[in-house]
Amino acid sequence: MSIVNIAMCDFCGRTSREVEYMISNGEDKLHICELCINEAKEKVDARHADKVEPEPAEESEAQPEPADADPIEVDAEVIGE
């Protein structure tokens, strides 16, 4: 008589015989079934859907382009640092 290991989902308790597939952490210590994965994904998706995207910040006054800047003022600022 051989002993058969049946994996059990650590979240819901279903066995690998009750579900289509089971994922383990690679060491066969933790398992999660596809039903729990789907439920977790739905919860994550719902949580992200509830988040409001922030409004883009309004652009402040445009900074002068380097070609538009007065070279004497730029030199004074650099020397003053």
C-alpha cells in the first residue's frame, strides 16, 4: 500500500482533488488553490479600482530656456555659489 500526499489549500482547506490546480511555494509547505487565487485577484482589482487617480499638477511658470537666459546673470549665480 502506497501513501499518497494530497495537498491542501492553506487558505480555504480544499484538497488538490477538489480543485483544478494547486500552487505550492516550492517546498510543499504552503499551498493555494486557483479558487483562492481568483478571489484574491478580484479583491486586489476592486481595491485598485476604488483608488482615485491624482489630478496632474498644473505646470508652473515656464522656466526660461538656457538660450534665453542672460549669460551675465548665470555667471553671477554660478560664481556666487
